[in-house]
Amino acid sequence: MNTALETKSAPEANFDEVKTALDGLTADIAEKTAPVSDLAERLAKLEAKANRPAGEAKADNDNDPAVAETKALDHYFRKFGTSDFQPEEVKALTAGVNADGGYTIPETFIREIIKDITEFSPMRDLARITSVGGSPVILPRRLTKPTASIVAEGAASTGSQSTYGQWSVPIYEIREHTDISNQLLEDSAFDMTAEIRSDLAEAFGEKEGDLFFTGTGVDEPLGLLTDPDFVTEEASAATLDPDDLIDLFYGVKSSYSRRGAWAMNRQVIKEVRKFKNTAGDYLWQDSLADGQPATFLGKPVVEVPALGEVGASNVVAVFGDWSRGFRILDRIAMSVLPDRLTRATNGEVRFHARRRVGGKLVRPEALIGLKMPA
């Protein structure tokens, strides 16, 4: 048999081997260059992104937690919930723990509300504020203290001891709601967060300002002026006399007077500003520094609308150490729950706000009021 016909010639065998080797090398090159192609594509995309107009770039403060909270809250108000929230937006909000699934205002939002309330409620600028965990709050107090005495040699001494009591201060709930139209919520140019903050701050601030001074103690805090333990001195005449204010100043113990401050109605402040000494100098001293109150007899003066004008039986001024005399007890700072159903037929969303707070005159000797005669 002719074997030359049954086997490939040497050149043919060499060609097949070379072809096989070339195919393998081509596949190997394609495999190794694939990541390079992907990298080139990514670099092209980055280059295109870098060439976009500057206005399309994100703001430098996008990663600021306060900015994230504000954007998430605004989204929450406009979209009526969190169903289409991005993960970072859900993280920026603080979920409420009540059974109704409400959302608590973010921490930065709460601080803004408290700051605004200070403007409306001077008592928060004066008194000591304590956060508490429940209601009622028990405040221990000393009723009497030990007394020492001199005894003759060999004589028996007399013993004495302190006695103690307590005040029980209830925590009350303040509620308010505000209605916002859907059109305002949907208007991207409208600062919804600022509007809600302003409305709630005004409502809660005015209510607190009244309660801390004139609250009846019946289903509401007992105010300073209505507390039976609040001490007042009666003015010498129906008109305001500087001598009465001087007597009031020195009627407070020196340990309280050192940190004392005046509280007066705006109309009373107008009269006090006119007082002069025998040399014709004003007793009132305007502040020389921004943000610092004016002084009378060397002590700061705070305007308190809840105090009365000059008139029969009105308390026109209070002086003393407010931080030691009056205590504000905060249980819940502020929470807001949107209600989409109650005002739905009117095209509005109702936002329910609440806070829990209490207050009490805890050291009556620290604060004394000037009361006009009947």
C-alpha cells in the first residue's frame, strides 16, 4: 500500500500545528485585553462626566448630615411618606417608636424649634431646664435646717436636725396642629421646613410663656405668679417708685442677688428707664455689647409680656435668681405626625405636633415680686 496517501506530508502537519498555536494565542490575547477594554470604557465615561458644565456638579455640602436631614425631611413632607425614599434618606430620618408609625423630627430640626421658642418664652432663657424620663417628677426639698447654740460649761446641748419634704411636679402635654395645602407641599421653590418650624415655634412658645407665669395648675403647669408659695412685696403707691424697686432688690438674699435678674413688662420697662438719681443720671444702663441685656441697679433686665402693667394688684416686676428659683422639666422635646386624611377633601395635609413639659417654683426665697396696691 502507498503510505504517502494515508499520512499527511510534513509541511501539512507543521501548518496545522502552527494554526492551532495561533488560535490559542489569539484567544489568550482577547482574554487578557478584555479588562483593558473595560478600563478604557470607564475612563471614557469619567472623562465625559468631568467635561460636564460646573452647574451639574453636586454641592460640596451634600455629605453634611444636617443637609441630608433637611432634604430627607422635605422629601417626607412632599411625598407623604417614605415608600420611595433612597436608603440614605431613610437613614437621615429618625423613626418614631409609637404604634402609629410616626416619624420624629430630626435632631437638627428640634434644636431650631427650641431656639425659636426661647424668643417667645423668656422663662426658658431664665430658668433651669432639666430633661426627665417620666411623670410625675419628685423634687426633694429641705423644710428646716439644724441650728447651733452656745451652752455653758458642763451644760447639756440641745439637738436639732434637718427635715425634708418633696414636691410632685406633673408633666403635661401641649398639642397643636397646622394645615398645609398640597400645592405648597408640591411647590419645590417653597421652604416648607421653615414654614412649619415658624408656625409651631410661635404656637408652642406663646403657650409656654403663658403657662410658666400664669398657669392654674389644673390640667396645666402651675405658673410662677399663681403659685401660693410665690412671695410679693406691695408697692408704696399706685405709681411706680424707684424706691420700691430698690427695696425689692435688697429683699432678696445676697446669695440669690449675685446671680439675679429683673423681669418686667415692656410698659414697665419704659417707666423704669426714666428713673434718675439726685444728680440727674439715669439708673438704667444700656448694654455696650451686642447680645447682652441692659441693666438696672447693675442687674440684667428681661422683658416678660406675661407680667402686668402698672395697675391695681398687678405684679409689675420680679427679681431674683431664676435658675435656682424656677425649674422647667422637659419630657418630650417635639414630635410631628402628618395626617393625610382629615383634610384630604380640602386639598390639605394636617401636621399634628406635641410636646410634654412641666414647670414649678422650687425655691420661693430665690424670687420676689413687686405687686401694686389694690
